[in-house]
Amino acid sequence: MYGVWYGYCFGSTSSAEWATDYPFRCSRWPPGVGIAERLVTDELWESFQRVVPEAPSRAQVGGRRRDGEWEVLAAIVFVATSGCTWQQLPSASFGPSGATTHRRFSEWSKARVWAKLHLLLLDELGARGELDWSRCAIDSANLRALKRGT
């Protein structure tokens, strides 16, 4: 799967061709299931909804409606797992543009959504006994405090 994403992100196929052809390249998923549905599972979405802040309300007097959180989350997961840039995001497959996705990623990063989601998922996995602590890494650094900055 990574090879297909990698090939797309560097321009080997067009967005429309890739979006329609991709579900048939991967035998794990039945035809008709989009890439966004594969990236954001129902379990991930339920966990994400508990940590994402409420969308700011504004009077809808003009302009576009705010893209949905689910579509933006799927686009962020795609960028994070595929290695493509925000500008190379295939908006035909997800809906929001790369700029919108990056802006929402920045908003959620400032709100510490990713750290909260990480802790929530660790708590859920720990409660189910599914954490493998044999692969845990602990790191630290000790530095001598210099007198008067010298």
C-alpha cells in the first residue's frame, strides 16, 4: 500500500486516475470502500471525537462551510502515513484541500489534540491489556549547569 501512495505523491499518476483505481489495487478492502474509510476506523473516530475541541461557531453569511472533522482527520492521517506534502494531498479523495488540512492540523496541534489522543489510546489499550511494555524505550539526558552562562 505504501508504494502506491508513494508513487502518487510524487506525480506518477493523476489524482482522478489514482482515486478511482486505488481500491482495486489492494485486495484487503472490497471495491467501493474509499481510502478515507480505511484510514480512519470507527474506533479511532470515536476516540478522536472525545479529544477534539468544539469547532468555533460563526455566522454563515458567506463563504464556504467548514469541512468536516472526519474528512480532515482522514487527510491528516494520509499525509502522515504516505509521506506526501500538504500540497500533494489528493483532495478528490478526501474533500478538504491541503491548505485547509494543514490549517486544521495546526489548530489541533495548538490545542494539544494529538497528545490527548495518544494518552487516551494508551489508556484504552492498557485497560484491555494490549500494551506490550517489552518494547518500551526510556530516554534521558543530564547536563551540567554552567555558572553565569560560561
